[in-house]
Amino acid sequence: MRAHEPSFTELYTPKLITILAERYNLADLRADAVAGLTVAIVALPLSMAIAIASGVGPDRGLYTAIIGGFLVSALGGSRFQIGGPAGAFIVLVATTVTVHGVDGLVLATILSGLIMMAIGLLGLGTFIKYIPYPVTVGFTTGIAVIIFITQIKDLFGLTLQGPEPGPVIGKITAAVAALPTVSFAAVAVSLLTIGVIVVFRVLRPHWPGMLIAVAAASLAAYLIGLPVETIGSRFGGIPQSLPAPVLPELSVAKVTAVLPAALSFALLGSIESLLSAVVADAMTGRRHRSNCELLAQGIANVASGLFGGFCVTGTIARTATNVRSGARGPVAGMLHALFLLVFILVAAPLASFIPLAALAGVLATVAWNMAEAHAFVMLARASWADAVVLAATFLLTVFRDLTEGILAGFGLSTLVFMHRMAHAIEIERERPLVEPDRGDFEDGRTPYDVKLATDHDVVVLRITGAFFFGAAASVAAALDRIAEYPHSYVIDFSSVPMLDSSAATTIATFVRKARDHGVSVYVAGAPAAIRRTLFLNGVRPPLVKFKADVGDAVASAHGLHDASSRAARGRPIAAAPAE
């Protein structure tokens, strides 16, 4: 019986529609409003801090959270996903702004949205789950290190000579050279912010510690008159309205120039969003629709770019806060965006008093929480293979490029997996499973006459494990070591779950060698998919004979052998068993 194939509607219907169809009521709305307000309080300082660290104004971070966050919740495939700017994008966004300017960033964001929409519509979202755990830990920890390094300047109030370098080594070198310019007022604000966040996390974990910390630091800096840089002094504050949507300048040259950045945004955004959705599923027991989620993320990125924002993705910390705050569905995420909009419309002037050192303190705590130290140490000790993948991903993420780190880590993981699978396959001569007077087989294999199976004129070769290109060479070597040429070979495929063309070609080569020495070959127990692959690669009658199981193959081979022996002695030849 075939499994039910989900329809397009089932795959791409937003969770919002599902929730509303479940008789959404006033109690649900009340719970979502409380959760949305809680998440908005967390997202407010984070959105501005991430935008500033990314090399753009704080207003663009808020635009991203409002426009992108609303659409991710309204159209997405997860009940609890919260979209917005993420710390993982800081380095990529900052590099794009440095190389292509803000207009290039906006164009790359829109293009990345189109790419994510294509990924979702093509149903490729399910493949994101194959990213290995050492790779996710490696790049997450690498991102955390980068975020902290990018905040050193504002944490210590340093005055750099010239613009801040992009590479990590350059940032560290510039920060060390600027140490004589350290501002103790900025250090005090940073420590106050971090201290308040830590205290509230321990004593009042359900309170909005980040917002309270930023408010306290801002109030203290204003009342005492600390000489620290603020949002107002650097950016002139934030507007009290949303901008009108504007399409950036389009040209073939511009699109070609920003396309690599757009691909990086799309790759990282897809991974980050689906990881966040998986976290929400684990917390709630629900199940998200990955391709619907990617389609919504793509639409949100296109809209964010049109309104002057930048990369939107699902954010793990805000999504987890949403779940813990009692959200019932996507309405909470939509209300979180509306609450941020109210802040822009009503209280935007207050943002001018926020010290940049306070926002740097917020991001420093975010970096600390992102760094999966326990998982990092565990994987480093688990095995040499996991340690190599982890180290390569981490080092390339920090010192080269995030996308390179993910791709290299995934490539190494794939090689390690193929190496392990290639050594897991076995090929052996079949041995008697029970004594001849026993009538059953305990391991479930198809019974056949043990005396026939141990006949030296009929050799049964049993292949066990996934037979693919990585194992083809070792199987070919094992077959070549079989020096004897009996009357017949029976190759048992009943324990081979998959076989590719390289493996089939290996079998074809062995069969041809056997036939050159006058040896008959039987293929037994091969499922339909494996028989088809063998057929396509030349392993077909009359070169071989296919049998349903080893018992039939051994009996046929033995019958053919008896017939040949009688023919050689001049006796009448009995009919061979039907093929």
C-alpha cells in the first residue's frame, strides 16, 4: 500500500490558516498578545543592536523585524516562528555593505528572498535537515566569536584610526592598536548592561532583562552625563514612520556583483530558519512545514528589502521566548511586529538616548549564549572525525567566510560518512546457518538446503550493507581475491538496501570474468529497484540468471551442474529447473 502523498495545498498552507480553522477564540488572542508583547520587548534592543553591528542604521533593523517578522508569521509553516534580523548575518551583511553599499545590501536581500522562494517551491527544504550536527555547532560557535569581536570597539569605546577592518584578524589588530583610547565611561555602561542582564536572567528569568538593562544604562548615562556615544550622536535617532517601498537600482552588472552575497544570505537563512523551526517543534511537539516556511522566508526577505530592511530569518532565541511566553499560534509573531511598529510611531525619539555601549553589551551576552561550549567540547572529544569537521567549520567561519565554513564542513562530513559506510559493507562466502537436521533459520534468512550451499561447485556470496560508489573498490578487491572458479556463483543481494551504478558496474565486471571462465552466475534476493539498476548497467540475462531467493538460486545452480555432469558422462540430460 503506497504512502499518502501530500498535496500542494497540504504542503504550502500557512499555519495561520490552520490555526484560524481550529476555532481561534478570544482566549487564544489574549495569550498571543501577551507573548507578542514579550517577544517585542526582547526584539527591540536586539534588532537595533544587530543592525548597528552590521554596518547600517538601527532603523533598518526595526524595519526588518516589523516587515519581515509580520510576513514570516503570517505566511510561514511554523506556528511559533519569530522572524527578524539575526546575529548570524552580522559579518555577511557588514561585508556586503562595505563592498556594495547599502543599495547593494538591499538588492542582495531581495535576490536572496527570490532564491529562498525557489528553494521552497522546488521542495528542497527537506534537504536542509541533512546538515550534520558538528557543522551546525561549528558555525554557530564561530558566529558567536565573530559577534563578540565585532563589539569590542563599542564595548570599550575605542577610537580607531580609519574605518574598522572587515576580517577578524584586522578587527583584533585595530582594537589592540586603539587600546590607549579606551573610554572608561563606555566600559562602565557595558558592564552595567551585562550585569543587569545576568542578574535578571538568574533572579527573574521571565522578565525582559535586555530591555531593562538598556533602559537602565541609558537612564544612568543621561542622568550622570557620561561621555558615551549614543544612537542619536552617531545616527541622529530613528524615523517615526515606515518608509515607502522602493525598488533598488537594477542592472545586470549590479545583480551579478551581489549574487554571491545573495546566495550566502539564502543558504544561511534557510539553515537558520529551519533550525529555529525544529527547536520550536521540539519545545511544543508540533511539526512545521519546511518548504512552506522557506517560501514565507523568501517573501519576507523580498518585502524587507523593498522597505529598506535587510536579511530576515527565523531567530531561535526569540522563537523560544515566544513559546515560553504561552503563544498559541502565528498571531503572536504578527502582534510582535505590530508592537514594534507602535514603538516607532510613538517612542522613536527615546532611542536617541541609548548608548552604543549598552547595545554592545546586549550583543556580547547574545554571543555568549550562542556559543555552544558544552556541545563544542563534547564533539571535540567524541571522535577524530567529528573533531575535524567541527574544527574546520569553526576556523573557516571565523577566519575566512561563513559560507565556506558550512560548505567545507558539509563536504568533510560527507567524506567521513562515505568512508564509514564503505567500511561497513561486507562480502563473504555463505556458511551453514544451522545443522542439517534443524528445520528453521533463526536470523530470518530464506531456508535452503545446507548440503547444496556448502557444495564446492556452487559458491554463495553474500553482500551486506549499502553498496555504492564509495564501497565499490573494496568489494571489487574482495571479489578479485576469490581465486577459485566453481561451476556456479550465487550472489545474495537480500541484505543490500541500495545500489548505485558504480556498484552495478563492479558486479558486471565480476560476472564477465566469471563467464570467461565458464562459470554461471545467479543473482538472488534483489529487490525491484536493485534489479533495475543492475539491468541498466549490463547485469541481465543471459549474462546472469535472477532468482527470488538464495534457495531457488542454489537449487537451479545445482540442477544445472548435475545436468552438465550427466552430459559429460554421456547420460540423458534432465530438464533444468525453470528460470
